[in-house]
Amino acid sequence: MWEQYFAVVDGVKLTVLMAMILANFGLGLAVSIKDKTFRLKEFADFMRSRVLPCIVGYFAIGFVALTDSAWTPAVTVIWGFIIATLTGAILQSLKELGLNVPNPLGGGE
């Protein structure tokens, strides 16, 4: 059973997901240090509001796909939504760090 589950959720998708979460965290940390707003308490808020929903949602849809193979394409769809969300957050952080990110990509107007 576990081999089948890891075949659905593991691999490149999981590696990219973890890399994007780490990049999002690192850039958010850099922004908070730059703005002098760093608070250790915010780490728990970040984990609860950004990381946990991504990880739980991704692994939950993996379990659903394990029980019903018709849901297997949904794993990739959910992964794509999560990556798009993390990409937007990363671009916003880059913009806050002063990099020139086009407004539609960086959350501006």
C-alpha cells in the first residue's frame, strides 16, 4: 500500500514542493529581517497558514487517489495549484526585497 501511495505523491513533485516551501520561507525571513519586523512567533503562523495547508492538502488528495485511481490526475492538479500559490508568494517577497518584478506577477497593480 505505501509503495503505491509514494508512487502517486513522491518524486519530482514532492521535491519541487519542498524546495518551493523552503524558498518561500527563506525569502519571507529575508523580507522580515530587511523590514525589521522579524518575530519568532510568525514562524508558527507561517507554518500553520501556508505550509500545513499545502502539505496536508497534497497528501490527502494522494490518499484519495490511492483508494480511487480516477483521482490520480487530481494529485497533479492540486500540486499545480499549490506551486502557483507558492510562486506568487515568492515573487511578492522578491518584490518586497526590491527586485524588479512585473506588477501582475508580483501581486501589484
